[in-house]
Amino acid sequence: MQPMRMKPLFILILLSSATGARAQHAAPATDTVLKGSTIEVVQSYKPQVRQAPKPEWVPHLPPVDTIHPVFSYDVPQQTLYYTYSSLPLRPLALGNEIPPLPFANYVKVGGGNLSTLFLDAGIGSIKGKDYETAIQIHHISQKGAIVNQQSALSGIEADGMLHKESNDWHASISGERNQYYYYGYNHDLHNYNSDSVKQTYVSVRACVDMKNKGDSTGALGYHPALNVSLYTAKVNTTETSVGFNVPVTYKIDNALQLQAALTGDITHLATNDTATNNNYLEVLPGIGIHSGQFAGHALLGLAAGMGGNQYFLPDILAAYTMPAQKFTISGGWQSTLRQNTYEQLSTENPYLFNNYLVMQTKKSELFANFYGGAGDNLTYSGRLSWWGYNDLPSFLSNVGDQKQFYVVYDNVNAISVQLAARYKVANIWTVGGTADFYHFYNGSQQYVWNEPSMKIKGDFTANPFPKFTVTAYLAMLGGMYAKDINNNVVSLKPIADIGGNAEYQVISRLSVFVQLSNLLNDKYQRWYGYQAYGFNIYGGVRLKF
């Protein structure tokens, strides 16, 4: 405590000196003598700990996350197969323009037995930086051994794409002439000249659609389309059609999007005796979901058809993918409405009467399917379905000379099994096939006339050595029933058609080809009374320029 005592004493001495100095300045100084003494100043010291300031808690938002998230998607095994030629490498300084194909145009011509004449030509050189076009011309005509057994098909199709900054515009126009002869009558009882049994279908169609480009972050998507067509046939038969489809999607996030579509078709069929309007309009709102291994959509369509009929047309699908096994299972419920226009039915059966009762078909399907792959080469799929058909059209021969068919509508149910598989080894060879089996029951008709209950298709493609390609196919149909002239039920013979194609490139511009069909020379009948041509072979050359 000694330092604390010395400090007050020193202060006291200074104060005393200052006081004495002021007294001497005011009056004459006098001597003052202090007796010797000791002054002790004592100060108590108490240590204290300073209190820390209390923090004030104020809520704050977390810092903004500027790191872009990384999304991963499990892509299911695809069942599409295609080959392509890679583009040549180019220095970056030359830009990113796609180099032109060495030969964008071609002409393919040939001939063979059955008086076959064949032509196929394509033009793909009309294009620019932001557009491309394609034009195709084709013709094939054949004549069999039976009187009036002949047909000819000719057509031209032009297609173009225009790329704008935010949208892609697509347009197409086509014309086709399809000529048949009604030769399915009893030639011992009837003798028709060619003009009296000739039928010629001519169609002209124009389509335009537009799709917004957008990107992965764009929320709104749309793809409107408009098509008009004119379809004519012999004996003053004309069908006009205007159709449209306006689908719109709005992506809320990566897992959920809203969907809606407005679609419709206005069709008018006029013949010598009748005029029929065949229209429909459908609104299709719904949602789409894609979250991890689950994907699906639910669209609830409402349609108005002929005669003021109202239809509920759902389109519901749910799918689950197991990426480790490359396997996807799915199921759903789907309903569609078919107009059964004259063009639709006569394309399916060209020997149809032009006067027929027009009714629209509602088709509903409940299904469960799967698809997957094994290794890098094999893919497979299967589908089990229950069907409900309202006014399903089928075809029966008329009771006269039986050279034409009329339409019979059937309310029927069916169960089907569809299987498919494909094995591919790089670009060396690939083999695949599909098999569809149908069991019809509860029908208002005895059978679904001339409709096969078994459909099998197979194909094979190989490149044994460079510049040489071989393809082969197998088509089988079975389980078809018809009625003869006495109204008796007839079971048609199963169909087995085997054929193929081979092409060899002689030089870069020139190749030769050969096409074969119906190798078994089977005189089967796809439509009752109409015997097939039999074995057919034709060949020719392809020139590229």
C-alpha cells in the first residue's frame, strides 16, 4: 500500500506551495515554521469485475444461396433405334455451320414382274441458314394375273422448316392419287370392263404448325397446328376437312406442369345422294408430374361429337422406373374419339362403298405395360389391355356381286396382349419383332368382320460388309372372319408374307437394289374375295446428286 500513501502526500505539498506563493504576492512574506510530523493518507481499494454487455438478439435472413443446384435425372431405357453418320471435325474458327451433305438429292427407279414400275425421288438441297426443305416424289404400279387386278399409287410431298429467334415454323403440302380396281367379284358370273370397276382416290392436304423454342427454364410452352384437306373419289364423292390442335403447357417447377389442349375437326362428306357433317370438339385440361423415378399425367377430356353426343375422354398414366434394372412399369386409362371419315375408312379398306352410315367411335383402354433392357443390346416391352369399343366399324361384302364392302358398327369388348423385343449389335445387325393378340367378346355382331385377332411382325437388318445392306421382314395375320354370298360365315386363311431388300453402293453416287415380297407366293386374302398378287420382285438403281 506504500505507493498509495506517497501520492496524496505529494499532492498536498504542491497545494501548500501554490497557496504560499499567492500569499507572498498579496502581502509581505513572513516565515512560517511547521513542526515535524507525518501525514498518512489511507485509501481502501476494492477490485471489481466489469460486467460484459448483454447482446441484443435481432433476427436476420440467412445469406442468399448463389450456388446453382445440380439436378440429376434417371432416364428410362429407350426403345427407339437409329443410326447416323457423324459430322466431320472442323476448326472452331470456321464457325458452327453444319456442312452440307455430299449428295442431298436422289432418284431411285426400277421395274420387275407384275408389270411393276417404281419411282422414288427426293430433293433436299433447298435450304439456308435458318430454313430447310424436303421434297419427295414417288410412284408404284402393279398388275396381276386376274382380270382388273391392278393398282397404282402416285404422290408428292413437300415439307419445310423455318427457324426464328423464339419459334420454329413448320409447313407441309402433299398430293396423292391412289387408283384401285374392284376385281373381287366372281369372274365366271360377271364380266366388267376396266372403267366400270375403276376407283381413284385423290387427296390434297396442307398443314402448318408453330412451336416455341424456349429452354429448360421457360415456363410456357405451346404448339398450335392447323390442317386442311380435300379428298375425292369416283362418282361425285368429295370430303373436305379442317382440323386444329392447340396444346399449351405451363411448368410450375421441374416436377409439376399444367397442360391443356383444344382440338377439333370439321368434316363434310358429299355424294350424289347424301351430305353428312362429321364434326367434333374436345377440351383436354390436366397436369403432368415428373418426380425422381415417378412420372405421369392426368388429362380429363370433354368432347362434343355428331348429333350433340357428349364424351368423357380421360388420358391418365402413371409410370415408375427402376434405373438400376433399366426397367419401367406403367399403367393407365385412355379414351379417344375417331370420326370414321371416308378418307380414314377407305384408306383402311379401299374397296368401300362411298355411301355408308357415318358414326363416330369411342375407344377406351385400361392398360398395364412394362419396358426395359438387358445389357447394351436387348430391349423388350409388353402391354396388357382391356378395350371397350362403342360403334367400332368393320367391313362386310355386299350381297350383290361382292366386289365392294359396306360398314357394320359393333359395340364390343376385347382383351389384348402386345409383346415386342429387339436385339442390336452396333451398326452390324439388328433383329426385332412385335406380336399382338386380341380376344373380342360381348359384341353386338357375331364377329368383328375382316379384323385380325393376331398380328405378328418381324424385321432383320444387316451390313455384311461395307456399302452393302440387307433387310428382311415377316408379316403374319390370322383370326379373320367374313361372310360369303349366301351369308355364311367364312374363316379366312392366315396370312404369311415374307420379303426383303438388298442394296449395294457401287460408287459414291450410284447404287443398285432389289426388292422382294411374298416369297411364298401365297394367294392369301386380306379382304374377302380379293386375292393377293403373289410373288413380286423388282430392282433398279439409285442415283445421288
